[in-house]
Amino acid sequence: MDDPVLLQRFAAWLQPGPSAEDAERSAFFNDGVIVLDTNVLLSLYEYTETSRREVLSALEQTAGRLWMPYQVGLEFVRGRRSTLESRKRALSDAASEVNKKLMAARKAIVDAKNVVCVQLDKYARAQQEIAGLAALVADSGVDAHLDVYRHEFKRHLDMLKADHDLALNSVDADDPILRRIAKLYGEGIGEQPEYDVLRRRLEEATAYRFPNKIPPGFSDSDKETPLKSAGDFLLWEELIEYICQLPLSSRRVLFVSNDTKEDWYEQGSGSNKSRPWPSLIDELRRRAEADLRVETPPHFFGGIREFLDAELAADTYAEIERVSETFDVKVSEAPLVVTEETGLHLEPPEVLALDALNSVGLTSSAVRGAVESASPSLRLFQWWLIGVTAQLGRRTAGEAEPSVSIATARRSSEPPSRDWVPGTALSSGEWLHRDSSWIAPWFMDLLASIPQADRTTLCRLSQQQAESNRRSRK
């Protein structure tokens, strides 16, 4: 006997969340379309070389069933560099933090010695004991003891750097992961949507779905542009369009993502665990007559081991779990440190650049045109202006605003690189410390193309930043 209509209509809402013991789970691995979210692909840059090799070999067991939405491909190709930047920055920050902690420990030991010596002098006049403690805690003695820890901590951090074999320039030159992924997917990659289709989807996302918190993607609605906010929804629409073209017998979708925010998962309360939104399952079934299963990478790779006989060592599986727990689900959009190297490849938010322009009173059409230009050659100037105005307190940086580490000038005896111009190239009236300054060549080109008033303002900002950076290095 068929279920009552009420139970049929709301079947997706009445079922518990998917579990590893579901009887039909194997069908999604053996016969379904497998879609990996961008964050799963970018996680490959987080694994050690050994684990990455095993993960890619496991993914080869799914070849032929993998399909990549165009939106995922775009975010993946663009997000690789920021992922490597994030990893490099994390290891660098760890080394800096270790050094700070050891320096604090050194100071604490000296301060502790001083406390004891004060008491010895006050109550016992024990000069011999005071001298003994001073010798025990002499600078060289404290440093020698701390060096044992410093060297050991450094050894472990260096080992981590060595385990992560990818350099930043690998994403520009010959990225081995990108080539392996391209081979894995073959022709199973979505076409770029037509502009009118894209516009219609953006309007649906921003005007209807996001205000009503209809998944997926509504948690990203506060990003700086509608296009960035709607990434998950664009992926979802591509997926539905693709599945509708398949035979009914092939309409099973296994979607794998690290993203477990509330715009993908219905958050549980009490003893109830969160589960993928039943409305997603219901929508795919209604619009494409397809079944949907959503899993995180640890569950997914566990399924590959179980149903496709892939070999994954215990250490590799543990690394998959670690990366899944700590990986930023939107690393391609996450705040990052923009450097001269990365700034060339990243388009800054126009609203930030204009805010920076207005904060220092730059008025000429030439400078405004440089700030609004989409030319890659002007990105460094745009990022620098964003960074320097925040650094010097001319404006308040937003919480999600990228940190910028780009300088137009430096005071030193040697240039940062051979193409930097000596400060003597500028007149004494517009540049102080001409004999000890070096100026970035792209900044010199910009100065030559703008009116004197804005040129003076930019030179002043550049010099103030150079002095600030010089003091911080001391």
C-alpha cells in the first residue's frame, strides 16, 4: 500500500540524515555522478606529498563518474595560489610565534632571577649568592638553554615545510596537481554559462533565495559582490541543469564538500546532529528526478575504501580528517596577505580602492582612472593604496579586508631588487633621504603620469610607509 500523500510530499524532511550504514549508499559510489566542491580539490594542496599521492590514486577509482561544474573549476584554478599562500603564511607565523614565546621565556627567567636577588640583597646581603645567580642566568647561559628548544622546534617546522613539497611558483609554471586533476576529469567539466543565464541566476539568488534563506549559499550573501556571494548557488544550478540531461537510471548525485555551514546543513539541536537540508534533496528530486547524497571528505574517502576497494593508509585517512576539520571552506575567498607577487594575479575590490582614494584626498582624473582601471598593470598600485591607507590609519580596514604587504619605497643601503630606482631620481623637494632610498619601478611610472598635487600626496604616503616599515624592522 502506498504511503499517504502527506508522507510522500514531505519524504525528504521525514528521513534522518545520511549515515555510513545506509543500504543504498553503495549505489552512489558505483553508479552515481560524483561532484567534488572547490574546497575538496584545494585540499590537495594542503596534504603532504605521500598523502596527496594516495588521495589522487583513490580518486582515480571514481574516474568516469566525476563531473566538475564550471563554477568549481573557476574557483579551483583561481584559488590554488591563495591556498599555498595560506599554508606558507601559517608556517611562517608559527616560526615567528615560537620565537616570541622563547624571547618571553628568556625575559621571564631573567625577571625571576631579579626577584630572588632583590630578596637576597634585602634580607641577607648575600652578595656571593647573588653573583652565583647572576652567573647562572647570564645572557649566554639562558640563551644556551633556550637554544635546545629553539633548534628542536625549528627542526619540526622545517620538516613540515619539507613535507609540503609545492612552492608558490608551481601554480604559475607547471602545477602537477592541476595537470593530474585535468587528466582525472577528462571532458567531464561544465561549460561556462551564457551571460543572460548567469544574470538570471544572480537575480534569483540575491532577490529571492538569499533573503528567504533558501539553500544553498545564503550564508555568503554579505560578500562584496553578488557574483562572489552566489558561488554555491551557481554551482547548484549548473548541477541541476547537467543532471536533467542524463538518463533517468543515472540520476544519482554524490556531492562532497567541507562546507557544513547552515546554508548547506540544517543545524541540529540537543542530541540531534545536523543533516544536509532536506529541501536540497527535495529540490533535486522535483526538478531533475534525481537522488542526492551529501558527504564530507572523510566520509567520502571512507566510502571509496569500502565500495571501490581503494587503498588509503591510516595516516592518510587521518590527514584527510585533519584537513577537513581545519580547512577554510572558502579559502579562495578568504582574507589573505596580498604581496607584490600575488597582487599581480588578484583583482582588488573596487569599493576598497575607491575608499582608499577618497581617504587621502586624491582628486585628479588620472589617479581615479588608475584606481578604477581593470588593467592588470595597475593592480599593484590599487592594492598598495588599499594597504598603505589602512597601515597609516587614514581609514579603518574592514574585518574581512585582505592584509596588504606591498611597499613602493624602502630605505636601505641596497635595493630590494635590481630594477628598483634610487631616490636620487626624484627632486629634493619631493623626496627626503634621497641617498638612502629605493623606489619601485612601477611606482615611478605612475608618478610620471599624474598631476603634481596628487604626485606630492602619493610621495608623502610612500615615504611615511617606508619610515614605518623601517622602524618596525629595528
